[in-house]
Amino acid sequence: MTTKDERLSFLEEMSDVRRIKRPNRADVQASRSMTPGHLERQRAAVDEAPKDRNPLTGDNVDPLKSHDVLAYQRPGIQHGVYRKLRLGQYQIDARLDLHRMTVDQARLEVFSFINECVTHGVRTALILHGKGERNPDGIAQLKSYLAKWLPELDAVMAFHSAQRHHGGTGAVYVMLRKGEKDKQRNRERHGFK
């Protein structure tokens, strides 16, 4: 609370203050003249369509049912390693949930997710795709596409439908190839060059 004397003192100090007639603002009007750089960037943006670097396709997908098991193993994957993956005995380092996504959204997410996993050295991931049990035709759409997409990615070494506690046939374990850092670490650990 201010006292009456303080208010009077303030008004006396402010008595010679005048309002600024012109607003004290910056002029933000953009220049209307186009420089050659502007014109070139504008032309390039119109001419070049963005390139889709995502190799995942949607052609010739075999429809899968909700309880179909996904299973894939590249040549060279040891049976014991694949068995541990199938049984969910590897630590899951990353997860992706595709529920409520369209096929196009899932396509982008799966490609991005696998690339990020490889970049960060993730070896085992879990992708939740759902069972598609609510679909009237009984087709598990995202599951069907995922079964086609994962083998198309070089980084995917193997995959298998998850154990019940991780989502069962509504999820899939994905084993990814080792990154260069992990390969070098193994060489050093085991004395290989």
C-alpha cells in the first residue's frame, strides 16, 4: 500500500513527462523486391519434389490374421541366437507403438525407428503393431505390412512375434545388425583385427 504522500510525490515527479507521439516500434514491413537468391530458392522449391528415401513398399502384401506368427531369420543367424530372440530373452532396448496409425504413418515411423536404432546401437527392439481383431474382415493390416517391410531393411537380421507378456502376436521382437562401433569393440575384445 502506498500512502497519500507517496502518491503525491510520484505525481509531482511525473508532471513533466509527455506521451511519445510516434509509436516506438520497429518497421517490420518486408522488402518487396526479390533478390536473385530469393528467386532461385523459390524456383528450386517448386521444381524439385521431395525425394522419398524410404524403401518400404506397400505392394503385394499377404494378408495375415490376428493370431498368425511373424518369423524371419536372415541366413547366417545362429539358431541359438534366433531361439533366444523368439523366447524374448534379449533385453529390449527400444519400443515403437503403431496402434492407431495409418499404413502410411506406420511406414514412415518404422523406417525412421529402425534407422534411429542402428544409429544408437540398439540390438533388440519391440514393435507393437496390434492384432487387428476389431477389423471386420479379420485382417491384421499393420501386421501384414510389417511382415513385408522388416525383411526389406538391411539392418533387420531377424524378427519373431513376441511372447505373451510383451504383446503376443500383436507385437514383434526385432534383432538389428551391429553398428560399426559394436563390431570394433568385439574385435578388440576378442583380439581380431
